[in-house]
Amino acid sequence: MLKAWIEDRTGLSRVERFLNAKTVPQHRHSFWYYTGSAILLFLSIQVVTGFLLVFYYRPTLGEANASVARIMTEVPLGWIIRSVHSWSASLMIATVFAHLFGIWITKAYRRPRELTWMSGVALLLLALGFGFTGYLLPWDGLSLSATKVGTDIPRSVPVVGAWIARFLRGGEDVTGDTLTRFFGFHVCVLPFLLFALLAVHVALIQKHGMSLPLSVERRGEKVKGLPFWPNFVYREVRVWLVLFGLLVTAAVLFPPSLGKVADLMAPAPVGIKPEWYFLFLFQTLKIFPSRILFVDGDTVAVLLILLGGALFFMLPLLDCSPGGKRGRFFAAAAWGFLFYAVAMTVWSLF
Amino acid sequence: MAGISLLACLLVQAALPPPPAPFQEAKEAPKASQERAAGPEEQGPPPMDARESTGIYVFIAWIWMAILVLLYVLGLKIREVDRLHGLGYFDGS
Amino acid sequence: MKLKDTVFHRRRFLNGLLGGGLGAFLASFLYPVLRFVFPPEREPEEVVLPSSEIGDMGPGSVKGFRWGAKPALLKKGKDGSLAAFVAICTHLDCTVRYLPDKAKFHCACHEGWYDENGVNVAGPPPRPLRRLAVSLEGGKVVVRREGAR
């Protein structure tokens, strides 16, 4: 009866019928389809734990570190909430990378899904932005140094570099203003942008339906499809449960620590490095010599990275004949990029 | 039979006092005399006594047990809806 | 018909099992979240006031001090005895003040009045002011929860 009351006022059964009619193809590479909702799982956990942490966190120079210490030691189970937030951030970004990789090698970005890919790349950048801004918030020595380095890198971009750095830092240097600004980005600006873009991304996916991997499409065989609701969703819930279990286990057994409050005048601590998802970029910058011909080595590195990013963004347009020889090159490029990222990350650890 | 014993397990689990309680109580006691951030270079969560760390392992074991039960129930549910799909139950009204 | 019947009953049982199971699982995380969101009220065990602060108190005067996060008043009676009250009105939590000329506590929010022993005498306050135990120990004034030790 309640169902009828709601149906009369919202017409929600239309949604259920749509979700019934939406099918998810079943084939060898179907496991990639789970990565999208896994990202949403971790994102939801971030939002909830983020809400909880923001109840006690104080985003000012004088109190940031102390408020995180208070969350860790005084607030009941605060250390678990913080640990879950920290671990879920890493797992979410790892899942975004996996999602991206799966889309790339199955060429799910090909026509008509180019915009879905581009919005996805933008979402990746926002996710990395979340990670970067969140890293500063505990305001300990390591996060201050990482932010100094991270906001210095855009300076190498010619013409606009200094402006970008000043915009990010809220001034010439990293100060308390940077902290408050990063907090504003982390809890206000980035969430708003993320949810707006996510809505576009998800809407496009509903419009186009699930794509078939090129290899499967070319074989021309008839592919069975499962109704999204309830068949595929129940399978997704199983994946979520396992991921959730892994997250909580990691968070409880390996909670993050908190360094002493940042000293703006102190030298960079030993062993400074960014979060793992930036390590491959960090290492790339390190291998460039300080000068190449007449140009600053950093500038060359940053420009190359930006160029790579732009090519990455335009991948569906570049890979215009995915079935042909050129298409095979782009598929191989996915593996090449994976190898590069992993190798650089491992190298940076030594 | 399996379904009934499963239901019984779930009811018992739901009725059990939530595991975090044992180590939560103990944490309250040392708090009054705890120093904050002044001494150590790095600070982790407050040191736990044996009761608390056991509590943590109990909590994790409980979570995984619950997850395994839910995975099993979902498996049954998936078989059910797959069968219905095969019979054409979801193909329009 | 018969097949659909069986299907329907089994579905309902499984749905109940699944819903109940998921509900129990999620509810178990509700407890830690609630503990996080409602941290325990922490009052101090005791507050020590140096006697130098009390020394200049005349009879029938009060001195404010902090009882944890709450304002409190230490009152020196006309006979020199010390009493301490949590200076929070029992009506709607406004901070009260002491008027020595009237020998009464007054809450300006809704005209609540308490006598010099903190007993509510006029206006909306439903209960007397909360008292704290005061003792002199080694030249210091020690304030504790009433009934403690």
C-alpha cells in the first residue's frame, strides 16, 4: 500500500522498469563492469567519514594538527573513522585507476562514448585533487613539505605557472591561508564539482548503455545480458561487501599516524614523498636534469606531463579507428603506460 | 533447514552487544591523564591494552563472519533472480 | 500457477533474510558512529583554586571559575564558609550571576531567582542550582562533584 502511495506521487516504478530493462552484457571481460560502482562505494564512505571528521576538525593554523590529534586520541573511535577515511581515499583512487585501465583496454571510450571518457578523466583529476588537498589538512611536517613541493611544481608552467601556484597557495608561500583554502577546496569546491560531473558521467552511461569490449563485438556472437536490477546489482553488492571488509580490516590494523605540528620555518623532513598515487609523476620529475639546453628541466618535464595528460584526455579522438592497426597501438599503449607507472612508482621507493 | 539456521545465526549476531564496546570502555580510563602531541615525534592511536587489541580482532572476525553470511544469502538470491530472469519474469509487465 | 506461488513465498523469505542481514550488518556500524558523534561528557574530577585567589574575597562575594566547560561560582558566605555552584540556570541553560546586595542568584533570560543557597525561589527555574563540594586542603580550595569521595 505504501508502494502505491509513493508510486502515485513520484512515478518511481518507471525508474525500476528502466533499471530492469538496462542490461549488463556477460562475457569474458565482464568483471571490469564492477569497477564503476566500486568507486561509488568508496566515494560514499569518504562522504560519510568526511562528514564525521569535519565535526571535530579545525582548519586553522593554530588548531589543525591538535584537532586531528584529538580525533585520534580523545574522540571515541575517532582513530578508526580517520583511518577508514584515509584508507578509503587510497582504495578509491586505486579503483579509479583500475576503472580507467579497463575502459582503455576494452576501448569502451569509442564512439559514441567519447564524452563519457572525457568526463571520466576530469573526475580522475578531481579525485587526485581531493587526495592532494586532504593530505595537507593534518598539518604535520610531512604534509606541509609535500604541499610545498606539490604547489611549487605548477610554477614551472610558462606564463601562467606563478598565478596557478599563487591561486593554490593563497599567496606566495604555503601558510595558514593555504590550509584554510585547501580545506575549502576539499569540503566545498571539489565535492560540488565532483557531484555535478558525476551526474553527467552517470547520465551519459545510462544513455549509451554498457559498452561491449571491441574483441567481443568483433566476434559478432550474441552476448547474453543480465538485467541491471536486480541481477547485476546483487552481484555488485557482493563485491562491495568484500571491498568493505578489506577496507575496514586495513583501517583497523594499519591506522595512519600523525606527525608533530608543521613548522613553517623548519627544513624539509627526511624521507619526504607524496602519496603513492603521485609517486610515478614525482619520479618522472626527478629524472629530468636541472637544465636542458636553455630551458629549465622542470619546465620541460611539466610540459611533457601536461602534453601526456592532454593526449590522454583526447584518447577517444586519437584512437579514431579502434579496430585497425592504429587501434592496436593504443591498446598496447595502455599496457606500456601501466608498466611505466608501476616501474616509476617502485623506483621512487628506493 | 539451512535457511532457518541461517536466520537464527543472523538474529543472534544482531542481538549480540556490538563488539567495539569492550575496547571502547577501556579507552576511556587512561584518557584523563593522557598527554597530547607534546612528547612523541609521531603519534598514532592511543596505546591499547590486551583487552582492547583482542576487541579489535574480535571486531574484525565478526565483520568477516557477517560478510560471509551475507555473501551466501546473496548467492541464494542471485540464483533466484537468475532463474526468474530465465523464465522471463523481468521482461516488461 | 503453482510454480509462481512457490517462487513468491521463497522470494519473500530470501528477501527478508537479505534485508534483515544487511540491516543488522549496517546497524552494527551505527554504534561506533553514534559514539563518535556523541562523545562522552567530560567533567573534571576536581578543580583546585589557589588560596591567593580566595584570600581577597569579602564575605557575601563570589568568584567565577571554570568547571570543565561550564561556568561556576565560588561563594563566600557571610560567616566565611565557602560554597560552589554550577552557574547554569536550571530553566534553559543561561549563565546566572550573583547579586550580593540581594543575596540572590539571578538569571536575566527569564527572570529566574535563586536564594543564597542556590534554591530556586522565583521565576521559571524548576530546580535549585547544582552544588559542588568545596573543601580546604593544604591551603588550597578544592572543588569536586557533590558526593564524590
